[in-house]
Amino acid sequence: MLRLMNVIAVVVLIGSAVYAYTIKYSTLYQVEKLNRLKHELQSETDGLAMARADWAHVAAPVRIQALADQYLGGQVMQLSQIASLSSLPAKAPASDAIGNELKDLGLGAANGPATPGASASSRTGR
């Protein structure tokens, strides 16, 4: 009986050691994964800061004024050039040349879907 208890104790001891090492290496793996993600996040943050700095340079009013003077010949915008919303023409209706031709042939309503983006199954009747 004592030998059986010793064997069970050794097996439990080995099992707990394996379990402890599994937890240890799993934790180390997660820590390394977290560090890698932190480095990726830092590099993305640095890239975003660089892009914002580039945009600030590109959109600087002084730079835009210099480019406007260089390429537009120093034309100054007049107050009469500013239009109100009511003076703008209405938006033209969207036209579908192929759909209009199909309607002219009498094929538009029978074969085509009623709404754009309808699925293929609704066209085949499934």
C-alpha cells in the first residue's frame, strides 16, 4: 500500500511540474506577444504622427498662398465669385444608358431586378 502511495505521489508531482511549466511557457509566450503588439502599436503611432506632420506642412496656409501665387498668377478672389446655395443648379438625375436601351427594347422590367444590388438568386427565382 505504501509503494502505491509513493508511486501516486511521484506521478502527481511530475504532473504538477508539467502543468507549472506549461503555465510558465504559456505566460512567457503571451508576454512576448504583448510586447510585439506594443511595438507594432508604437510604430503605427509614430507613422500617424509623421503623417500628421506631413499634412500640417502640406496644408499650411503660407505654403498654399505661395503655391496659389506661383500657379494662379496672383489672382485674388472677388466677393462676387462666391455663390449661394440657391443659385446653384439642381442635381441632374442619374441616367442609365444601358437600362434605357433595354426599356426601349421591352426587356428592362422583365429580366432586370427591381432594385440595384438585388442578389442573383432573386433574378433566377430561387
